[in-house]
Amino acid sequence: MRAAKYIGGGRIEVGDAEAIEPGAGEVRIRVAYNGICGTDLHIAQGHMDHRVPSPSPIGHEMSGVVEAVGAGVELAVGAPVTVMPLDWCGDCPACAAGHQHICQNLVFVGIDSPGALQELWTVPASLVVPLPEGLALDHAALVEPLAVAVHDVRRSRLAEGETAVVIGGGPIGQLIAIVARATGAHVILAEPDAARRAFAEAQGATVVDPISGDLAALVQERTGGSGADVVFEVAGTRGTALDATSHAKVRGRVVFVAIHPEPVPVDLHRVFWRELEVLGARVYEREDFERAVDLLASGAVPADALITRVVQLDETQEAFDALLSAAAMKILVDVQGARA
């Protein structure tokens, strides 16, 4: 079989690899599609060499079909599936408290261990999430990032009729806006890229360019001067982190979604003055995956519009290069290609 392996030094190489037979409690998946996310881009730039084994396939936004199963696994060969790529220890204090998804010894599959950019991928059966037969496999590759957004919105306790501000209109910001709209909320999305603003507006969000426009004035206008019920900080800059609390109403919620690798300033006086809640939101739980599957299957998510391009496995490096140079929404790798 073939695989796209991260070989270190910020490079990905496509070549032959050995398929792994599924042992007891394991499933081998014939991978159909794999999406490329921001974390993958960090890997491809060499930013995560301390975590990512090399040479090794990466990737975790995927869909496929069951190709073989090990002893004790009841999944049917040929069944469409995706993978929730979190392998927790079950023993640490976080796991004992029921927060396995943020296990203190978490192995993120596709980062800390081999991922889905290979034609045949063997994983624990406990990670496998069944898909409905009618869901297209290219659309199903969006389940994982959509589950991130579902978790973010669920963590915020956003309710129908409330107003949400989404700061940052990249793929996750757009998905948060879509999930928030599906919840019945009013959405204001701030994003400097015109194409991304147009996409969000087409999905029903009110949009603003935070550089040339006035996000604060728009929030005040749309909320009658009270501020937003929930603010999602998804842009991941020092400026947006500092600004996020200014848009929340009294006892509003501010959810930090973006990864800030270095400490950034937050307006704690505003947190105190308005009795704000500041929440972190990281990855997802099983119910978020299941909700994401339901949203995609129901057509509530504009999957075709979100998928910018589909490339072949041999073009994986070029796809990474394209994402680093342009504001594409989502590029999928057709892992089987002509062999499908």
C-alpha cells in the first residue's frame, strides 16, 4: 500500500508502506478521504517535531470503510466509518473524573501516533464511529472538524435566540458559525478575508471586516447595547484575545477556541466588571462526533461549499504548500485515488 509520511524537516513524502493486520479489538480501515487541518500544517512546517514520530503517516480528519476486523470486533466489513482520534489512558485524574477527551496522558492519533494518510489504517475499534449509509464519504471527512465546532458550541451553552460573535472565519470559525446558526442563534462573524466573509454571509451570518469595519459598534447595534451572549475567539492572535471580552454582555461567556502557544494578555478587568465566564474548549467527546454526523447527514452543513479542492495522495505535499500560501477552506486528499 501507499502512504503520505511526514519525514521530518517540514517535508511529506509519498511511498510504499506495510499494512498492519488488525489484532484483537482492532479495525483496519480502507481510508477514502483525509482532510488537512491547521495542526497538520504546523506539523508540515516542522513546528511539532518534538511530538510527531517520523517517518510516519499523519492525518486525522478522515472517512473510509471497514476493510478487516480483529477478534471481538462486531463491525461489518464494508461499513462506512470515521475515527475519533483520541486514545486516552483511563487512569489519570481527568479520566477518573469523566473527562477522557482531555486525558492527562492523551495520545492524539495522527499526531502522536500514525494517522490516516495511508491506504489501509489499523486503529482500536473503540475509536471507530459508524456512519449512515447515505452520507457521502467526501462529506464524512468533515465530521472531525465539525465535531470540534459542535463541542465549542456545546461548551458555551449557546441557546436559541442568543447572539454569538465568532472572531476568525477560518474553517473552524465557519463551522462554529454554522453550528451556532443550527442552534437557533444569531451570528456575527469577524474576518478580514473577503471570500471567507462572503461564505459566512451566505450561511446566514452577519459579517464584518475587523480591520476596516467596527465590530464593537456592530455588536452593540445588533444587541441593543447589551453585548453578545457568547464570544468565540478563534483567530488566535494577541489582539483578538485581548479584544474578545469587550464584546460580551454582563454575565456573558467567552470561549477560547484558538491555540495560543505563548501566553497572551486578556482583559481581566472586563471579566471582573461584567462577571464574565471565560471557558476553554479543546477537541471533542463522543456525543460531539455523533451530533456532527447527524448535522452532515441532514444537510444542515454545506459540505460541498466547504470543500475547496480534492487532490490525489501523490499531491499531498502540493496540497500542504497550497494551504500555506492561500486562504482555502478545506482541501481533501483522495487517499485511494484511481485505486478506489
